[in-house]
Amino acid sequence: MVTVSELNPVDDKKARLKHLIKNLPNLPGVYKMLGKNGDILYVGKAKSLKSRVNSYFAKTIDHPKTRALVARIHNIETIITRSETEALLLEQNLIKEYRPPYNVLLRDDKSYLYVFISADKPYPRLAYGRGKGNHQKGRFFGPFPSAHAAKETLVLMQKMFQMRQCTNTFFKQRQRPCLEYQIKRCRAPCVGLVSPEEYAEDVNNTIRFLKGDSSDIHSTLIEKMEGAAETLDFEKAVLYRDQLSMLREVQARQAVYTVQGEADVIAIASQAGMTCVNVLTVRGGRVLGGKNYFPDVDSSEPLADNLSDFITSFYFQVTDDLPAEIILSHEIPDQVAVSEALATHFGSKVVIKTNVREHRSEWLDLATLNTSNALKTKLGDYLELHARFGALKDVLAEVTDRTIDRIECFDISHTMGEATIGSCVVFDQGGARRRDYRQYAIHDIQGGDDYAAMKQVLTRRYKKQPLPDLLLIDGGKGQLSMAKEVLVELGILGDALLIGVAKGEGRKAGLEVLHFLDHEPLDLPMDSKALHLLMHIRDEAHRFAITAHRKKRDKRRSSSVLEVIPGLGEKRRRDLLNHFGGMQQLLGASQQELAGVQGIGPVLAKTVYKVLHE
């Protein structure tokens, strides 16, 4: 096995980048390619950060510019967004701010599509173009997130309002209606088949649609979709459903683009002995980016106290810029004193907030999401993993002399005995081996009997699979005894090293106790890297189990999941499903999009979102 110390710098860089990419999420966002000195080489957007960033390192890449970029990459930073659209708009902000040398196309507004209505009288033209150039006079709407969205919008508006899209030259030369008139996408103003007054009404409706005032349009589409479904014309019903989805995409309000204000948005999270703080910078209503910090704090202390310590250090030692607002994920105990101290130091007033709404809440959600992802990435860091495995080897030296490489951990999840699921997660010195993860549906036991569930999972697992170097059980002496009983029945106990991870006093994280079959329990200090590794693996097993459990439970309840929501009657349930085009689309909607449905509102939207996603 090659150790970290034996790696040369080139191999070490490749290994770090490989493990960094492995732990990227399959979520939309923006990635920043950094050089040796931390300078930003390239900024890009992605529908899936993991897939997009990984594509740069494919062996088939032969473009010289891309090869030159990859050769200079020493680190990659990411910012997660809630949609691909937000990622595109944030990418625009970052490119304008940093002017990365490998970005060419997105340095000004010419890269972005706008829909415009020309100033031609009496029959304005509807079209799209890149940038607000002087070559065309009229009203502009945008920018649009993609060429596809802009073109689809034009097609939709053609069908609804039948404005002309032909060039002025073509328009003036027509002597009879063209094909667009025959397929009912234009009212043929070129040959006088529509009066200027009627055409002006179409223009006004188009402007209302582009400005977002489209409730009547929405109602019309829903009515047509329901009518088509009732007459069993499912092809048309699907068409109207897709138009509704397109309408939502075009009108989506973006947290990173269309608001005002300046703020630093700071979120904190802690996991497995590690604490992360994300500082999201907002200036002029635009999210300019964010940075993750991993302060050396006592992770057993309340997050609010650690956040307070970070804020004072950050503003007094790191930055010279104090915004008008500081938005925090947790209310700090000395909030008034910190605010006054910052005002005195910088000579300007600052407001510290925790309970925020609307776009400020969206900023805080982005910061929180990025904090969680940064923690996950850091816990899977190449060098950190090797250090933790080394610490575990030292801790277990008095228990065993075997090499610890492969670790398998088990957990049981259920809700009052319903839909019981067992999980198995696998780690080695390269991190999580997700291809080896397994989920086990538990059958024929009394609901809530965790011991019987664990026995069933271990029996099914090790009847067919060899034992790992370390078998980790989430639980104390009882679960450990159950595991021993299974291995005795299978005749493989002699090959096993078993550890039970039990919560300590008050079931508080960081106070875990390690139990063994033939050794005294170990109570490791809270800053132990070995303990942090075992906690991380145990937490991953719990996450994997509870995710599968909720999926199984919700599948059982899927027919009535909306029916159990208080305040959501039959009409509102139907309106929700019609608005989004089905249950699958409804599950993918944000809380803000739910609140935009007529008759739902922000309070009920919050309840619906919580029920669907927790």
C-alpha cells in the first residue's frame, strides 16, 4: 500500500482531485477551478456538479485549451444552487467579478438571450437575440437561462397570442399569408387579416406574460388539460402539462438575480467532530460567491457559541468590508454586543438577523446547503481519511494487531415499527464505497424489535459475504451480543473484530463509547480522529437507512400523502397536481413555487413542503 508520505507532489495532486470529485454532489451549482496560488482559472455551471467536473478529467479530452486548464488545476471549489437556472445566473455574477482567464464567452451580457418586442408600428415583431444591442429598438425581457427556454417561450407565445416573428423585410414583401398563418401561429398582419387594435391586444397580452402576470394563461392551460383528460385525449393533456412546466421555468424567480440588498449570510454546521462555516457574499442584490471555513473550535459546544466566536474573528481579523446586514443560521447569545462592537470598529451600522423571509431566506438556504456539502466533502478528504484511519489503528493497537482497511457498519430505521429497513455502508481508506452499500427490507418480525431486525440483516449479509476487517454496529452491548450470536451460528466468529458504538451520557454527540466482545470499553476524547471516523461512518449508516425507510414508508402512503396534510382539501390537492403536472413534478417543487399556487400561500406551502420532504 502506498502511504501519503510516499506520494510525489504530482501523484498527491491527482489523488486529492480524484477524491474531491468523488465526493461532489449530484446537484446543480457553480464550480471554480483554482490554480496553485488560489487564483480562479475558470468558473462554470453544472446541472450535476459531480458529472460536469468529472468530465474535465476524462481521457478523451483533446481540446488544447481544456488540457491546459486541467494541467493548472490545483483545487476545485463549488457553490450549490437549487436549480440549473440559479447556477447560470450565479456563474454570470462570478465571471463579471473575477474575470477568469479561461472564461471567454460569458464576460458580458452578449452571451445571454433576451426576448424583445420591437418598436415597429402598428405591428410589432416578437423575437429573441443575444444582448441589448443598439441594433434593435424595443422592449427587452430577460436574460433567459438557456436558448432552449427562450425558444420554447416564443413558440408558446406564438400559439397563444399569434404575434408575428418574421423579419421586417419578409413582412413587407408578403402578398399572401405564409405557413405560420395556416398552422395558427400568426394572424397575418402582413396582408391585413387583423386590425391594429386587435393586434395591439395580442401585444399587451404578450407583455403581461413576459412580465409574469399570467394567472389567466395558467387557468386556461389547466382547463384545457383537464378537458383533454376527460375526453381521454391524453396526448393533448401531456402537451398542456408540458406547457405548464415550461411556463413555470420561464417565470421562476431567482434568489441570485432579481433582488436588492447587501449582506453577508453565515451558516454553521457540525458533524463527526468537525465544524464548518459558510460565508455567502451578497452585494447589490447579487450573490457574488461564498467561502467555507473550518475553524478549530470545540464541536461539543453549542453551535451558536462557536458561530459568535467565528463572527468576531472574521470581521476583526479577516475582512475589511462590513455589509449593512449579517444574516445568521443561528441566533448568537451576545448578538447585541457583537453588533455594537462591529458598528464601533467599522464606523457604520450593521443589523444582525436570524429570522428572515423571502429572498433573504433563500440566501440563508443556499449558505446552509453549501455548509452541509462542504462538511461532507471535508469528511471524505483524501489526507483527512488517511489520518483518521491511522489514528484508528493506533487506538485499536491494544485490541488487535490486524490491519484495518475495510469497515462495514449497520443500522436499523423505522417509524413506530412501520417499514423497517436495515442498512449496510462500506468504507475503506479511499472513503465511502457506495457501490457496496446495501439496504435490507425486514420481514416477519414484531414491529420495533431492533434486535431481531439486526439479527436478520447480519444473517442475510454474512451468509453470502466475507467479513470485513472491522464490523461496526450502531448500538451498545445488546446489539453487540446479537451480532456475536449471528456470527457464532454462521461459524465465522473467529474471523471477526466487532465494535459497538453507543451514545454516552445524555446521548450527546462526541461522548460515544466503544464496546468490544473481549475488551474493556474505550471512552475516546472528543477530539480523537479515530472517534470522528467511527462517528462519520455510523452517521452515514443512519442516513442511508433512514433515507430508504422514508422512501418505503412514503411509497406505502403515496396514495394519501397529500390527504393527511391539514388544511389541504380536495380542491387544493387537485390545484397543486394540476399546477405542477403530476406528483413527480410536485415533489421537485421548491417551497416558494408551492406558495405561488393560487389558494396555497406561504404558511400552507411550508407545511406541504415539510410533509413531502421529511
